[in-house]
Amino acid sequence: MHKLAIAMLFGLLVGCSTTPNYDMKFGDAVREAKLKMTINPDASHNPDQVAGMDGKSARETMILYQESFKVPPPAANIVNIGGGIMSGGGGGN
């Protein structure tokens, strides 16, 4: 029984020895993915943020964006898991 306890303790200690190696690299994959998705990492340092868009285009874009929230989107047909089609808004069999 004493040997079993020592073997279990040894197993626990061996398992803990790799943790610092994992902790050193924790989050590296997320940081790397964010860097790959960023087109220009120094974009926040650009003083001309809206280059290529004139005032009229920017105004129209803002108006269209704000107008899009005034009317709810049309109801769409939804195919549920059972295979039936029901109109958006709920309901059912």
C-alpha cells in the first residue's frame, strides 16, 4: 500500500512538471491569429483615418446606416430541425 501511494505521488509530480512550459506559450495562438487578421497593425497611428472617402460619401453612408435601424428586417422563412418550414416569428405545429 505504501508503494502505491509513492507511485501515485510520483505520477502527480511528473504531471506538474510540464505546466510551466505550457504557461509560457499560453495565448500565443490567439495573438498570432490576431496579427494575421490585421491588415495594418499600425493603423491607429495614421492621422488620416478616412483616406479615400469624401464628405458626401461619408454622410450618405451614415444616413443609410442609421435608417437601417428604423424598420425591422423582413421576416424570413426558417427551416427547423424537423424539416418543416415556418414563417419567421415563431409558431409551430
